[in-house]
Amino acid sequence: MPFEEDANIHAAGWIAKQGLIEQDADVKKVVDYILSLDPDGSRFATVLRDTIDQLLNGETTGRYAWDQLFKTEKTHAGTLVEINLQREFKFEDGSDVGAHGEHPMDYKILGIDVDCKFSQDFGGWMIPPEAMGHLCLLVWADDRKSKWSAGIFRVREQWLNTGSNRDKKLTLKAKHRMEQVHWIWHEAELPENVLLHLDDATRKKVLLEGPRKGQQRVIELFRRVQNRRIGRGAIRTAAKQLDYMARLRESKGRARTVLREEGIVIAGPYGRHQDIARRLGAEVPQRGEFVSFRVAEAMPHHGDRPSVELEGRHWTLAEPDDPVMQAPRLPKVTGEEEA
């Protein structure tokens, strides 16, 4: 699902409004290059979602919330964001800076050194003194708010708080966080951590206690959380198994087969599935996501509700009073790992 326009501030318009972009050609070059790689921010957002899920390690720990991480894991988040962004966008390694090259810059983008700083708290970026005068890619993500931001900042002493910690790292003054950072995306949509945002009663029914209940937990997840985009991280946490995607297969006892008996289908991030969801007016799964929804055979009382033809019959999104009937199979997708 593309980012909502009112939730995503496009860099060019944002920076032009500030009247600052012409003052720093390197900032413009880096911003334009990142936008050329990721025009709508979807790749960047996916990296952040996957990195948070990587830290939570739900398949082993069953964790679903940032607050459940150990302090050392939270500290490690910045390094993982830096690594995963470089892996996704293939940025070159940055140069060594400081008197003895003690602080290597993270990236070199179009020949320009850029340090990457992540914080789960907006404004909490810790900037080393050696980065003075260089560019920083400031990244923020809040899993509870399902929001993220990323922008380029030229490190200048007058915009920073003096470092009072042991390694003398600096922070950006609050009054300069908007006017001096060239935001590429600001408060854009972070793919939802579904388990985090369930009410306690529903989450308890999904995350059943006890061994050998991975399959049942995945079924409950898609049964109780319908018409919402569910990411792989949530499936992994529910299954608590390395082969978590196998829990969705169209075979005996697996989620797609069991839930079809209840009229529920599970659409994946594949063109044909996305098209069906879109035509029915359901949530459309994006990269790494799945959406379940109940369908009913289209009848006269459904009027002109959107419908699709599957297995020789027309189907529409079920209304609460529609009787439960076995749902059709969605088209099998070549190379689909759980098909």
C-alpha cells in the first residue's frame, strides 16, 4: 500500500520550502540519489520493519515489542539499521575521519561521506565529534506509532548540544530538528507490527501458550486478524519455528486449507493475489505481507458490491450476516514458497 500523501513529506518539496537546498549541493545530490533508488520510501520502510523484527527475533523469543528488548539489543539497533540499509541500497563504504581515522564514516554516496544514525526516540541521534562538517543520514522509527523518518543533516557545531557523555557524542538541538534537517521522508507509514497493536485479549488468543502450537497460533492469527496487512515478522513470532512460512501452505492442517473451510482466504504479496484483493476492496498485501479476508458467493442482495470470479463462481467480501461457506482456492503462484 503506497504511503498516504499527507503522511509522507516528499524531500524536494520539503527542502524547497525550507529554502535551504541550494545552499548545500552535496545534500541535494545525496537526497536526489536516495529518492532515485526509492521514490516512495517503500524499500527504506521495509528495511526498518525487517530490522526491528530481526532484533525482536520472535521465532526464538516470542517477543513482539521494542520494550521487551534488552538494553544491549537496543544499543545494537543502530548498527543493524546501518548494515541493512547498506545491504539494500549497496552504498559504498565511507572514509576514515578523525586524526587517526578512528571514526570511519558509514557510507560514501556519489563520492560524499555520509554517517548513518538511528534512534527509536526522535532527536536521540548520537553524533560523534569526528562527524563535524560531514553529512549524517538521520533515521527514526517508532513501532508503536507505526511511523518513521529519514533525513540528511550537515553537522554544524551551532546546531548541536555539547556532548556530556563519556565519548563526547553530540545531539541535535530540539529547535533545529525540523529546520536544519533535510527530511526525505517525515512521519511516513511504517509497516504495522500487528501483534503489538492487537488488544490484549485478542493477542492472548493468538499467542497460545504451550509447545507444538505453532500451526494453531498461525491459524488463529489469520482467523482473528482479518483485512489487515500481516508481515512475516508476526507470522514468525506466532509460529516460533524456522519453517514458519510452511504454516500457510495449502495442505492438510495448514492455515490456508483450514481457513478456507470457514470462508477465509489468505492473499500473499503476489501480483495475482494483490489484484484479487484490490478488486474486492480488501487490504492489499505488499512485499513480505499477507492479508486474510472472508468471502461469500455474490448474490442479488450484495447489489453492485465488487466481485471476482474464482473457480467458475463470483465472490465478494462477506458481510457479517452472510452464511459461512467454503472459500475458493486463490491462484497458485509459481515459485511461491508456501504454495
